[in-house]
Amino acid sequence: MLAPPPDSGHSSKPRGELSPQRTIRVRPIPAFYKRRKKRGNEIGQVLLRRGMITPEQLREALRIQRETGGLIGAILDRMGACDGRAIAEALIEQVQSGGQVGKWSALALRARENPSIIGLLVRCRPTLTLLLLVAYDALGLITGATLGQFLVPGWASPMTGLWRAAVVAVVCLGAFVTAQLYSMAPPSPPDEIRRTTEAISIVYFGLYLVTLLERTGTLGAGVRHGAWLLAWFLSVVFVPLGRGLLRAKFSREPWWGHPVVVLGAGKVGRTLVSTLHNHPELGLKAVAILDDDPAKHGTLRASWGEDDVAIESIRDPSLNTPSVRAVWGRFSEVEGVPVVGGLELAPVLAQRLKIRSAVVAMPELESAALVTTLEQVGGGFSSVLVIPDLFNIAHFGAPARSLGGVLGIEVRRRLLLTGPRVAKRMMDLALTLVGGLFVLPILIFIALLIKLDSPGSIFYRQKRLGQNGVRFSALKFRTMYGDGEKRLAEVLEKDPKLRAEYNEFHKMTADPRVTRVGRILRKYSLDELPQIWNVLVGQMSLVGPRPYLEREIPEMKQQEGIILRVKPGITGIWQVTERNASGFDHRVQMDVEYVRNWSPWLDIYVLARTFLVVVEGTGS
């Protein structure tokens, strides 16, 4: 059993014992650190609450952890902010207050009982994941081809139609393999849509030509051209849709995806593991992290002994009590993934845990050292992915290029070129004119609700910055009482919490200015539907950067020169991926990357995700 939780303060008892009573010194805890509790830094909260460290010391320790990794307690100890006794007492209190470190203790226990595999469990089933993906692709292809034939009267009997659909599916699946749609690391969503569309189009066009050549007499006699076109269109829609539904349903299951070992526990490695954890649809599940730097390890680590893997605990020998032993031995972790030891364990994990893939996230290494590392530890893996420190550049499928054997990433400015701009404008007009016919009844219904709910105009016009910095009036359904800008200033002046939230996100989740109907419109992002008119007159685009306010220019950190070169959009990449969870600076960066890497496939992906966001009601 664990000893009773000691109080905060200093003790005159011997260093080997934990003091049962201490004098508590209470100090106010900033809200920032309360939010940190949700991010797995509870040990810092306990130390702060007990008065053993200062907020400044915790802030510095968190900064060091983000940059280099390691346990918060160990970092604070190295900083001299507190000693091992204080950390041990905080760990005991943490266990007794809710058992939050139960998974750490379980992993440490498994590691000691079975050091040959460091107690790691690999639940991923790559073969099952691949079979499900192939099955969903085949289902989408067969469904699309079958419906395309049966919806056009007189083209084929049921059995003949199913047989032709099966042939189309088999050929398309072969094309998908060629297009690397079943690789370990899937392409970005826009690139996946492009590859599936191109593969399906090539197959359908080829089979269509074969069918025409088989006919005698007049070219195309007896060929139902509409059936071919409809089957192609349905297949192009159903395959990406099926893949999206499959990942939405199963990607968070422990068996989904491919297990990988991450080499490097520094800033890039930690960012990579967090990204894989937050985006399970990528299909890569980090099982363990390896790094040669002892500072990045916890108080428990694995190393290669004389004959096999050995588990060693790093702790202050003077704190050798049962209570401390129960909580002190821990692996350092990133999103639940343990940093188990040095790089020499990589071949062991590859062989014994059947892990075939590794990701190298050590951009600080010189090229010669990187090659040596790949040769020494990468031989046990069939696939090794090298990650550079380019998290602010390589977004949305930025392509890699080989320049005489030198690897590079192409940073493009597609929307600054005339051709892509014309193509995007034609796409906007076509989709707006067709979609407007379906949206018009919804617009009329919402306008009546607004008029009945509160006095005032139906629409709200706000000056925004358009292409080349030209001001225009962005249309929205009115969702607030009275003068919105005036009320905003009053609310922010009276409420410091709302002011802090607005300064960070430029939005408020609980806005007292919003009407009853306005809350519903904002929840489902329906308040922006009138901006279809702005698209028709050429002031906006369906997809694009956020339409910024003039007062926000100083906060854009010189990025307005890129963003304001293109038309703002009704929806955009951050609206369908981050929503209100991202800060202003991150939104600006994502808008910049959208301008750099625009493609029609990216717009199609954003529009499809926008529909899901509206249905789910995850708006502001």
C-alpha cells in the first residue's frame, strides 16, 4: 500500500523517510496551469499547489520538456527547483488522488517482468487494416459501377451488370496498388482524392475504348454512354467517401494502422508522436520512442545488457521506501508512448515485436551521422521514414523533389498564377450556381426565423479585406442583438476572461451578444450562407483564407502579403480541421500554406469536410 499523502512544506526528518505533516503554503494558481492539468502535467500542478515550485519554474520546465523531452519531475530536479523527496511526495499524492499514473506503473511492471520486449504491447493489425481498406474500395467500385448500369434502362441484365462491375473493381484495385494507395504512410487527403480519381478515370476510359472497338458498324452503336459516365462519377464519389467513413469508424481502434518506432525524442520527435496521436486516420501508431540522450529518458529505462535487454531504475537511493518505489520508476512518455531507451534497441524491437517500420525524427544530426544511424539501426525495418524539421512548410501534400540526388520540398504559389486562378473561379461559379438552387429555400426559411426572433435587419454587413487588400462588405445572417462591434468592446472591457479568450482565438465560445436563433446558426455555420452572393459577384471564393479584419493586420506578422493576394473563402482549411481549437497565429499559418499548395483536390476535400462539420454542429 502507498503511504498517506504528506503535506507541503519542509521537514526535519531524515531524508529516507517521508514526512507525515508539513506546513502548507497556499498561493494562487494561474488559470494557465489549471488548463495544463488536462495535458498530462498533473505532477507540476501538485508541486505548484504544495508551494514547492513557482509558476515561473513550472513554465520553464514545460518549455524544456517541449524542446528536449523528459519527465517534468526530472527536469525540475535538474533545474534545482525541488529535490527528489518533493517529487516523490507529489507522485504519491497524485496516485492517491485518482490513480492517474496507473498505466505508468503497469508498463513499468510489465517491463520488469518481461524485459526482453520491455513490456511493450503491439495491438496494431496491419493486415486487417489493409484488408478492410481493400474491401471498402471494392464495395465502392462495385456499387458505383452497378448503379451506373442499372439506372440507365436497357443496358445490361443483373448478372451481366454485376460481372462487369466486378471486372471494373478488380482492374481499379490493381491501379490503386500502382498509385501507392495502399502504402504504409497514406497520402494527404487531397492527394488521395486526386490519385483515386485519376486511377478510376484511366480504368474507365480504357474499358470504354475497348467496348467501343468491340462494336461493329457505327462508332459506339449499342453502347450506353450515359451508363459509363454515371458509373464513373459514382465510383469517383464512393471510393473516397468509403475510405473516409472507414477511417472515421475504426481509426481510433487499437488494432487499426501500422506500428512504428520513433527514433528521436526531441522537439521534432515529440511533435510527430503528438500528430500521430491526434490524427489516427494517418494509420501510423507509435509504439515506442528511442533516443540516446539520457536527459530525455525517465527514471526507468531499458538498455542492452550482456545477453539481453535489461531494465534499470534511476532514482535517489536515499528515497528507497516502499511508497516511493511504487511510483518512482517511470518511463518518460509522449502522449502515452514511452521513451524506453537508446537507439541500440531498434533492431531488437523490430525483430521481437514484428515492427516493420520506423520513423527517424532527428533533424539535428549531420548528414553523415544520419546515414550511419540508418545503417546501424534501420536494417531491421523494411521501411524507414526520415522526418525533417519542416513542420511550418510541408503542409497539404507539398511535393518532394529530387535534384540530382538532393532531396527538396517544393514550396509553390499556385493561387498567385493566372491559370489556377481562372480554374478556381470557374469551379466557384459552377458549384455556386448549381448549389444555390438547393440552398435558396433554406435561406428564405432562416430569414423568417431571424425576423421573428429579434428586432433588426436580417443580414449583417461587415467590412473585411478582400483580394489585394480591397475592402468589401461580407454578408452574414444577423446573429447578434444590436451593434455587434460596440457590444464586443463593452463585453471585453467588463470581462477579463472573455477578453483573454478573444485575444487568443478572436472568437468567444459563450458570447452573450448572440441571439437564440443566432446560436443555432453559428453552431451549424449557417450564418455564412449569404456569402454565396459575395462569391457570385467575385468578392470571395467558396474555399480560401479567412476574410480578415483590417485591425488584425498587425497580428498577421507580415503574412498578409501572401494571404491578401487571393480571394477569401466562405470556408477554409482550418475551419474544417481545427475549428476554434487553434490560435490566431496557427490559423494565419494554415491560410498561408493553403495559398502555397492550392489544388482543385484540396478544395474538394475542404468542401466535403465542411459538409460534415455543418452536420455535426461543431461551429462556434
